[in-house]
Amino acid sequence: MMSNEIIEIGKKPKLQKSLKSRHITMISLGGTIGTGLFLASGGAIAQAGPGGALLAYGLIGIMVFFLMTSLGEMAAYMPSSGSFSTYATKFVDPALGFALGWNYWYNWAITIAAEIAAVTLIMKYWFPDSSSILWSLLFICIILGFNVLSVRSYGESEYWFSMIKVATVIIFIILSFAMIFGILGGNAPVGFTNFFHGDGPFHGSFLTFFGIFLAAGFSFQGTELLGVTAGETEDPGKNIPKAVRSVFWRIVLFYMLAILAIGLLIPYDDPRLLSEDVTVSPFTLVFERTGIAFAASVMNAIILTALLSAGNSGLYASSRMLWQLAVDGKAPKFFMKLTRRGIPIYSLLATLAVGSLAFLASIFGDGVIYIWLLNASGLSGFIAWLGIAISHYRFRRAYIKQGHDLNDLPYVAPLYPFGPLFAFFLCSVVIIGQNYQAFVGGHIDWSGLLITYIGIPLFLAFYIGYKVKHKTKLVPLEECDLTVEK
């Protein structure tokens, strides 16, 4: 049956441009709003105080703003499912594009395994004696079903997954501020009492704040999905800039207002903030104070939605990246195959197979293999962000060097070259500082350093291996390929 679905591919196979503006806006939001906000935000406030958490997330938000505008400028001009991998190939060095593409594919394939494992834990909250394999298979079937039908079915499912999360955050913010001002809950207005409680709003040392700053970066990962969707978006020159302008402000408002609300309602020294148990997550605690029955079950269901959304988007992004690598001759041509609905079926199945095998490695034996795989993918998102900043810096210079007019671009990123340079610097700090604790003790923790930074030598192995084999060099600005395929 499947062989009948496959159509013959010419030299340049095409995906279907079926995603609308509302789809890509919600896809980018959905990739960002998740457990980092619902669970980890409480720990950030507990460790650095409400002011420290706000500052850390704010700085990362500024960095993400510049990354989004950089990616938006390139994606609106040259939409490609290869996104920053394609841009790095054309504007920097084919070896960098190769390494970024495989790095990103690997990152999401392993992340799918993590989402599968998390789903089984969530389901055991309601069904403690049930089989993990049962829930894993159900999760796999659901995300495969959404992705294999059509790109429109993926976009529609992700739209509604994201809508649930966005609605949750909005309701949370409204109820929180109603309690803060004494409108709800039957208590006197809380005001800023908890915000300045103890030694707040900033708690702990600079290193404590720095740790939260580093962790905040993981919460915003997923925004780059916007670039991957550009290859299957209707009228990308119009819809990508629209999504870029709206997504960032929504993300920052959601994160900043939600963290502010938690900091105003719950003292930073409340021990429950340090727990990652959904029954005492900040959102659960606030919903319980408003009198919502079964608040823990409600939040559990929302977190389950977040995991489904992350797995759904991860499978989409990684399969499109693998497909584009095959089209560019950087992966086996086998992965170029498309179904009649424009789905890269073999890229999809290969990605899901890797994620499923990684998950099996986590439940059989002692799980050591899976932990190493997960650690290796830990910095992949930040490496992708570095690739975006470098590619945009080179793209704009090449665009001007070749005599083009900025007014002809569908979208122009503001504050160039400060934007990509600032994002590059801050992202480098996040990568380098991931395990600063290894250096602050009496001796250097070499084992901890290896576990944390193993993703960097893997990335370099891809880059150097391709560079040596194909003898690639930095593409001169006047030779950068600015041709847009119709």
C-alpha cells in the first residue's frame, strides 16, 4: 500500500505549501510554552528570587528576539525546510550547513524519546499500574498519525495543542492578578508583599542568577521551528514576518507575566516551588487557591498536551530537516521520497524509529545509553541558534555586497549588525557556562564536563569530517547563493 503512495521524484522534489499564518504562529508558540514554564519556573523563582527570575528570562527573551528577527529575514526571503542548515550552506560554509542539519535532526530525534518517556510518567499519575509500553505506543501512533496524513493535519493539530497551552497561561495570569489585587480568593490584596519578602526580589549570588539564566535558555527553545515551517507556508513573504512580529511579544508577555504573578503570589522560600511534581507546580498551587477542583489533574492534562505538542513538532521539524539534507545531497537520497500528499515518509519513519530505539534504551538495562544520548543533544538547540546568528550576519553582508536593495526584502530585521552579534555573544555565554559548577569546586569535575559538553565534539566531528572530505571553504560574500527558487 505504502509503495503505491510514493511518487517518483525529480531532481527537486517539492513539499506542499499548506501552512497558514495562524498555523506557523501557533507552531512556534507551541514549541516554546511547555514544562519549562509550567514546572521549572517555580524552581527559578525559588533559587534566584522573583526579580532574578524575571531578569534571567528577560535577557534570554531579548536574545531570542534577535534570533527570531534574523531567522525571519532569511526565511521570508528564502523559505526552506532546511532553514538555518540551508542558509549556513549558502552564506557561510557547506560544512557548517551539513553539521547544523544533522545536529538539529539528531537533537529532535532524541527529544522525541524524552517526550515518550515523560508521557508514560504522566499517564501513570492516573493509571499507576498500567504498562509503559502501552502509553508509549499510543503516543507514537498519535504523533505519527498527525504527521503522516498531510502537512495541513499537522498544522491543525499543533494549532489546537498550542491553543490549549496559550489559553491556560492567559487564564492563569488573569486569575493570578485577580487574587493579587484581592478581587478573587476572599483575601486581602497581596500586592508586592511576597515580591520583596526576605532578601527578595533578588535572592542568592551572581552564580545563582547565572544558573537560572542558563536554564532559561532551554525554556525558549523551539522558536526556531518557525524557520523550518517556512518551506511549507502559504505566502511566506507575508506570513513569516507576521508570525515573527507576533510570536516574540506573546512569548515574552506569557513568560514575564506568569513569572511575575507566581513571584507576587508565592514567597520564593516556599519549598513547594522547588518540586517538579505536577501536584505542587506553581500553576497547580494558584489554581487550587482559586477553588478549582482537581487542579492537579487539570494541570496534568495540560502538561500531557504540552508533551504531545512537543513530540508532534519535533517529528515534523526533524523529518523536514532530514528531507532537505537528502535534497541537498547531504543525506541518502532514499529520504527524498514524498507521498502524494507531500509527506517525506521515509524521513518521518527513520526519525521516529531513532526516537523509539532511544526510548527503549531508557527502559531496558540501566538506561546509561539513553542518558548519554540525551546529554549529547543538550546543547544542540543552542548550537542551532549560533548558526542562525552567523548565517544572518553573513546573509545581510552578502545581500548588500551583491548590490541588492534592503527595501526589496519582505522583512528587514532591526538593529543589524547589533542583533545577530548580540545573540551570538549571549548564546556563546549560555553554551560555555552550562557546567560552570565543574570549575568552582576544589578540583575540576572532568566527568561532569564530558557529560555536559559531549554535544560540542559531536558537532565538530560532523563539521570537520565534511570539511576535510569535501575541502569546503568559507563562501566569499560575492559568491553567496542568493537565488530564490520559485
